[in-house]
Amino acid sequence: MGQFQRTEPPVSQKFKHSTDNESQCLPTQVCPETGRSCIFWQDVENIYPGVEYVYRRQPWSGEKRILFMVDQCGEVLCPPRIPFTFNATYRVIFRKPQEQPPVAAELQSFYRSWKDVFKTMEQTVHSESRDVFLEISGNVGYYHSKFMNQLKQMKEVGIKAEVDGYTEDQIMDEMKKCHQKFLVWEDENAFMDILCRQDFLAPCRFLVLPADLGSWVDSDPTTHHFRLYFLCDVISNESKKSGLSKHKHLSNHSGYNLCRPHEFFQAFGSLTLLMLKMFKHGVSNKTLPSKILPLDTFEILWSIDPDVTRNHITKDTIGPLVQKSISYLQAMHLPKCGHQVQLVRESRTIKDFLVVPKGSNALGALFRCPYRTNSWHWICQQHARQFITSDTLEVLADFVQGCRGHIDYQQASLSIELKSRRQARQLCTLLKNTEQVIDISIRLSWKVSRQDLKALLYKIAHTKVHHLGLDGVTLRTHPQGTAEYRTDLFDDRIFAMGSLKSVTLLNYPRPQQQYTYFSSLWSSVRLFWKQQQQVDTGNWWSDLAYQTDDYVDAISNFSQEKLLQVSRRLQDLLAKAGFQTVSKISLRRKDWHGEFDMENGTLQALQVFHFTALEEDRDCSLGNQPVSLQALGSLRILTVDADFPEVDRDLVRWVEACPQLQELNISVHESHALARAEIIFDMRQDQSHPIQLTLLERDTDGRGHAIAKVIIRDQATDHLESTSTGLQGSVAYPVTSQKWRQSVLTKIKFLDWKCDHFSTPLTDLTAILLEKAIKLNPWATTSLSLDISRLRQEHLPYVQNILQQSKLGHLRICCTAFDPSQANFVRQVLFSIQWLTLQSLVVSGTIINDWIQLLAVINREESTASASLLEVQLFGLRIEGSTKEPVFLSHSSVLFVHQLVYSNPWIELVLENVCLQDKRDSDLLAESLRS
């Protein structure tokens, strides 16, 4: 038995008495066998003596009894435990008080529980999955065992056993009859589990029969040789042509000798025995896609040619052969048929036990054909002709051969090399016209652009292709890095368009490496692995998709111990599917996108779509899933895809909770870019390594690009608080402000700057940052909002450098109040504007006249850094007053505007919320516009 570990941070399950409102919270443990959180039943009994069972209320199905957890074989785990359910309350039911000894009360409790759970099994035998049935049957066996042990103890002390008016003999007779029913239900549920599963890589319906009954001697194991025969898995409603059988039957093939039979039966013995029983007695159920007729109807021999099977299988021999195999397997000590039935999904491993003649294959003359829209089945050649013979498929085959490709009709696969966009369009058109379900592998042998890849991917997603392999995708066409999550083409949308289940990028991002994308029930998944062996498409997807959803549920608490356990489980599943070297897995949910290291089960990267608060000493949540601070401790990359004010107050705490953080990517509106950098600059000061901050802007087509990359180093100097003040008023500021500015310059290094416009008011810090960014790329920012209301005087030189070095095309001047003594400093700022590159100018605010007068002073001096203001070729001039009440434009201001408009004949003048003092000002502006 594995070592139990308490979940970290502690997670509790709430329990409540069924008759009062008082509740108790019991701590959970991590179950080593399943990796799920659980509560020991002994802990429940300690808190609630006399408890009989617990249940929880479900809005869609009423009350549901909580059953004990079972292992893969359907046995209740020891010690007994019940599963943890997130955000649920368990109701406690007690034994009814009886005037009888405690042992008799316990006997009655075990009997009633056995009867209650057995009734549930009777209702779900034909409707529930194998997992649910095993859980129910395991609990039936547990209560039966407890009942028998309690009955034995009562006999030893001479207490008569009687429950609810039934004597011991009556109860034992009832249990015996129920056990006979259980044996039938067990086989029926296992039959349905086998028959309802599809999408197998290789044929997996088979019979194993003695190779030669004539030489068989029961007492001599050396004469026990076996031969395996595959079955046609035909579906009743797909036998369109008259004369074709509508029932499952043996393939017209001579079969394969079975090597290492003992090892084969240890792996597939329970499955083999179930198959033999099914075809001996027949299976008929309305929920099944087709019936299996009893052996004595000889429908199983519909397509058998005696010459092909060398007269080994005939009407005379089939019955004795099947019975001999059943008797042989029943005499073996086979594992209980629990989840072993699911080994049928590993159909490719069956061929390892077959003696396949040279030049042949292990497919038993069967063809892989579509079943409905999302799965496959293997049928004989007679039934497959209706799928593989069509005019459109012949046209597709001619095109593939013309491109030196190959179609494998038996495996329903296609490989081709495309050398142009035209060939790619032709292939997609032919695939859509054929409506044939097929797996394809494409080598892209031309210089593929990102748009080419996107078009090819989306067109194939609208066909009936299930699994797609692409060789030739490069980091240029499908980039990785800080903006990769924005530009990822392989998201949920392509898997929702049609039948596409997986996309594998071969030799990506480097040779001998691969990325595999697929979509499961609740999330899209990406696997990164090394190409050391061929992965067979089709076999792995169905099982892995569902198991990945279980993996997602298991990491709902993001505790480190649980992540390690479920990563080990998933590694085993991936290895069985052929993915031997998966190093990391990426899961994308509605609210988050996480990347996990498969070796140590740590959360390496996290993208948050809906940002949530991280309160002190408490966990946060992503959607409806809690996240522990312990799991965040290993986080190296954090991406926040949210841009609203609430993010600012929580972002620093998220960064502080991630001591290993190396990359921080934040989605921003471009005009607010530096405001995020200002927030991050004030983060914790004890970081031991630099953090790369990338600001991402979303384009109109949904793709994003990095508008800024900044390295935030560890703090080299003591942290000093910055007090932001405006030019108007006086607020105390640290005397060591020069030291603080040097700290900013030392701590932050710009790697890239592509921000086109910046509209937020400048602060002391953002002025320093923007000045560094403009030095890096003076042509990037073409639009600026000049608002210096939050700047101190000593930081105005940074604004002057920004205006001198940038190549602005659009400038908005925010006319905020300033002290008259500061007018000279404001004039110096305006003096630094590069007017020759300016195309439009906006002057807005409440004191427009004061700012326009400063512009007029600059014009009179005729000594600006580039040219006189009246020599500038403006295409737009906009003057905006206050929205509360109009601003009166003085006559001197109107004269300056008149001169500016007169010297720019193509200018567009807009006055908003502005009033002129007299009629002559209106006439003056009208005259300048007419000229």
C-alpha cells in the first residue's frame, strides 16, 4: 500500500447531520492508488458514531449515495475511503436505534447497505460505464463480506441472526440468487464495454481457438497450441448492400499462430474469455450497435472459405473449438476482469504475440473504416467495398500518386508531399469532396507562410480527417516565446470545426522533436516529446483524451504532491499510447492555460484568462478551481490575459507568490503599456534573478504581438518610495531622488519597444521608462498624449528628451493648470517638439488660452529645434474645451489659430466645447479657412 500524504495546503470536506445545520470539516488525504483526494471512513465514524452512510444532493438526480473507492479490479481499497468532492456537503445518515445488541444492529446495517447498492447496480448495469459498474459491484462485494463476517461473529456468541423479519436461511438464499444475477450482469456490462468501444488502431475483436483438437491432450501442456482469428466488426445499419451479413463474424483469413500463449493470456485472458462467451451465447441489447447471434446459428461463419482456413473452422468444428478454449481459460487463474477490459485499446500490442508470415501483416484481411463520425471499426473486405470504392476517392488517389504520395486503403491513411499553395488547395478540395474519413501526413516542401499554414489547417479541419501530421512547420511560421499563446493556431476552434482529433508537428521545433495537439472533453492538450519511435494514430486518442480529463480533474487543487502523482499516471498512459518521451504537457481550459513538467509534476507556466485576487494567507482560484501557493512556487512563466484596473492591485501579489518566476507576460491596451511596467517595478525587492516583462497587444484579428520587452533586474540599491506630485502644489519628495532615479535606470533594461501610441498621463517613473524606450526605437511611438500634471519639475528633462528623439505624427496637449512660476519649464517642453514630423495637433483642457499663448511665444522666437511652428504642414488641428462647460477662446488665441490655419491650406479645423468672445473672431477664422 502506498504512503498517504495530506493534501497541501489542507483541503477539507464538509459533512452535515441530516437533521440539524451543524457541520464538520474533515481533512482529505491523497490516495496513492488513484491520486485522488479522499476521506478515511474511520475519520467519519470517529466524528459521527453510528453512521451508516453519507450522501450528497444533486439537482439533476436527487440524492446520491457516496460509495467507497475501488481499485482497478473493482475491489474496495483498504482502509475504506470515500472520494472528495469539491464545493459539496455530504449528509450523514445514522443507523436506526434498535432494541437489540450492537452486533445485530451492525448486521442489519450491512444487509441494508448491501441491498441498497445491489439495487443501484441492477438499475445501471446496461447504462453506466465500466468504471461506474466496477465501483458499484465492488461496494456490493464489500458489504456482502462485512455481512458474512458479522454473521460469523454472532454465531460464535450464540446470537440468532434475523434482519427485518427475515431469517438467516432466507437471507442467504436471497444473496445466493443475487450472486447468480451478478455473474450475468458482470458479463453483460463487460460485453457492452467491449462492443461500444471504437477507434482502435488495429483489429481487436478476436477469438483464440486451439490450433489442432486432434493432437490436443488435456494433461499434456506441450500439445496446447492456439491460433487467433480476427472478427469483422460490422455495424448492422452499415450493411447497405443486400446479401451482406448484419452481424459480427469471423474474417475470411487463416488466422495467426499464437506465440507465448501463457503471457498472452495473463495480459488478455479475461478479455479472450469474454469474447468466447459472447459468441457462444450471443448478445442482444437495444443499446448496442449490432447483435451477436448465438454460436449455433453459425452466423459467425458467414464469410469463411474452408479452403482459406484449411478446413480448420467449419460448422462441425467451431462449437468444440470454442468450448475447449472456454474450459481451458476457466481453469486458469486469470486476473479479475476489471479495467483489464480496457486493454483492448492497446490493440497494437496484440500483434506482438502473433506469428505473422513474411510479407503479410497482422490485420487479418480487415479494413479500417469509419463508424459514425468520430471513430473507426475494422470490417472484412466484403463490407469495406462500400467505403473504399467511389469515383471521388479514385480522383483523390490519382492526385496523391501524382504528388508521389501513397494511400493505404487498409489502414485508411494517406501520405503526400505538397510543393505549392495550389497543390494544398487541391488536396483540401478533394478531401472535402470524397467525404472519406482518413488520417493524413503532409510534408510541406515550399516556403510556407503563416497565412498558408492557417489556411491549410482550417480547410483540413472542415473535412473528415481525424489525425493530421505536418512536417515542414518552422518557428518562423509558428513562433514560440512570450507571444506564442496569442499566435497559437492549434486551439479549441480547429477541433470544433469537424472531425479533427489531433495535429502532430513533426520535427518541430527542432529535428527529432514533435508537438502533438489534441482536444479532450474539457480541455485542449499539447504534448512536447522527442521523436524516438513511430506513434500510431487512432489508437491512443480516445483513451488518452478521457484520461486527460481525469488528469485535469486531479489537478484541481494544484498541490505539488498530487501533481507529481497524476503526472506519473499520465506518463504511463502516454507510454502505452506510444509517447515514450513526453517532457511536458500543456492543458488549456476556459479560465487558464497551464504547462506542466512531466518529470517532477510541477507547474511551469500559467496563462490566466480571468484574473482573480490573491488574498493574504489564502489561495486564489482559476474559474472554479483553487490554486495553492505551493504550486505557484515552481512557476517560471506567468501570462495575464486581462486588462482592467483590478489587475493592478493583484498582479504584484501574484509575482511575489512566484519566487522562481522568470517571464511575466501581460496583455495591455497599447496606450497603457508603461502603466503595467510601473506596477511591476514596485514589486518585491528580494528577487534573486531578473524577470523579463513582456507587454502584449491584441490585434484586430485576434493575434497578438509584443509591444515591449523589459528586463527587471534585482534591486541594486535601497528601495525608495516615489511620491508623485504635479507642477501645481507642493508635496514632500525624498531628498535622495537622484538615487531613486539611478535605481530605476539600473533595475530596468529595455530589450524591445514597438508601442505605437501612449495616451496615459506621464508619471515620474513612466517618463524615465519612456525616455529609455524612445532611445531604443525612436520611430516606434508616433502618437503621444502630453500630460505633465503628475510630473515633478526635475523629471521634465526626460519629457524634453522624449519629444526631441521621437518622430511623432500625432500630439495631444493636455492643458492642465500649472504655477505661473513654472511657465518657463512648460515652454521648454513645448520647445522640444519636433514640429516637422507632426501631422495633427490636439489642444484640450480647461486653460487652453495659457497653453496656446506659450505656443505663440515659441512661434515668435522662431528658433525651435526644427522649424517655425508656422512652417509646419499640419493636416488636423482640434481644440477641445471642458465637457462640463464651454471654454472661451481669447482674441489673442484666435489670432494664433488664424495664422496656423492660414499657413496650412489643407488643414482640418475642429472646435469642440469652445466659445468665441465676439463676432470678429468668428469672421477671422472663417476667412482663414476660405483662403
